[in-house]
Amino acid sequence: MPVLTDPHGWFTLAVPEGWERDTKDGVTTLRDPVGVGVVYVSGVRVCRGLQGCFGRADFLAIFLRSI
């Protein structure tokens, strides 16, 4: 199984055979070979330690406002 490595080296992820991968601006898009499924993968380094809101909807809102 091919391995996806985050451009910053923060994580690796095994990707099923045949899935297309495209990374742009730190976000990797994975598309299944049939064209039905799409997965977006990204990572973030938290300088001040684990944040209580990390991974929840409020984290996503903070992230979206930052971009």
C-alpha cells in the first residue's frame, strides 16, 4: 500500500492502491478510483501543546477564519 507523507513531515498515512493523491497548500486530496469518494487530509503543528478544541467544530471555525 502506498504511503502518503505530509509535506511538512508531521504524519504518514497508508493510501489504498489506485487512489489519486494531490497536495496543494498543505491539504492533500485523495480520490478513489471509481470517483465516488473524496477525502481531504491536512495536519497542523500546535506550538503551545494540545489544544482542548483541537479537531472539533470550533477548531475548524478558527482555522477557516485564519485563512
